Amino acid sequence: MIARNPRISFENALPHWAADHAFAQITNAGSTSLPYVETYLNKVMARAAHVIIESALGRDYERMLADLPLAANAAYCEGFECLGIIHAEFFFERIDDLLEGADARLVKLWKWHLAEEFEHRTVCYDVHYALGSGYFARVRGFLRALRHLGRYGKSVSGYLLEVDRSGMSAAQRRSSVRLEKRYRARFLRFALPKLLYVLSPFYDPRAKRAPRGAAQLLEEMRPAA
């Protein structure tokens, strides 16, 4: 990984950073998991690195670290990375209309994060297999991550949208609900075949093509020599 500093100022950033407020809030909800899931992922990778070298959310993750074997935690991390790849492809290539007129700082932040998610897409995959786990363990980890993060994201985005709607008229509320359903359906149509591919025994993140513009963005953000 390359250390990058996007140098983005968020002092005046608003929750409704895109014209489609449902899209913005659902995306915002996903971001609230990152301090926990990324910390958990780093802890799992640190433990896995120790084991591999020697042998040739928040509370949920602490519980998983305490109660599940290292291999199961690594499989969950690989599942999370699979989801990151899908979100990167969606954000870079399929929602230009939703990003039109959006706060450029938030768009850049999300693209930077997702481009780096794609960049290190093979790390957890390789660690999973280096720990001696196989296809079925990988699928179990993926399904665990999908259910766990899906429930969390739906809960948080539901709360954020309900706060938005608390001050709306009946007509505005109906419009907000329609936008939410439209966005969720749009993402599901895009993601479903890719989720099914993850379940294939032939799935390999190395075979994934980089999303349009991701490599260029990371090159622009490369620190000066």
C-alpha cells in the first residue's frame, strides 16, 4: 500500500452532499462502519501475519476475535474485501448521474477510499488461503460479512433517513421513500451477479478489471518524491 494524503477539507461538508438525499444517506451510513471494520481487519491481518510467518462495527469484532478461530476471522475479512470491490465498481462506473452536482470533496473522498479498497483486493484472499482455509470456509466468511454488514448498514441508513423524513410533508416523505427504494433496487441489480460470482469456486480478485478512473485517481494522489 502507498500512503496517500487526499488533502480534502470537510469543514462545510453536509450530510446531503448529493442531490439524491437517499443515495447520500445510504452511502453515509456505510461510512460509519469503516472505523470499526478497518480496525478489525487490521487486527486480523496482524495476527494472521504472525501465524503465517511462524508457520512458513467495534464490540462485534472484538467478540469475533475472541470467539472465532483466526481462519474464520480472515474469511470474514475476505468477504468484506469482496464487497469493497463491488462498491468500487459501482461508484466509479455506474452512478455518474447521482454524483452530478454532488459535493466534490465527498465524491473524491469516496473514490479515493474505494480505489484503495480495489488496490489491495487480494491481501485478505491470499491470507485466507495461506492460513490453510479453502473454498467453503471462504464462502462462509463472505456470507457472514454480507449478513452482518448488511444488517448494520440497513439499520443506520434507516435511522438517518427517518431523521430526514421527520420534518417532511407527506408528499415529501413519499418521494423520499421512492428514492430510497429506487436506489436500493438499482444497487441490487448491479451487485447481484457480482455477489453470485463471489460464490463461485473460480472466483479470484486478481481477475477483476480496475474500475474506470480508479488507477488515474490514485496516481494523481501519489505523494511527491
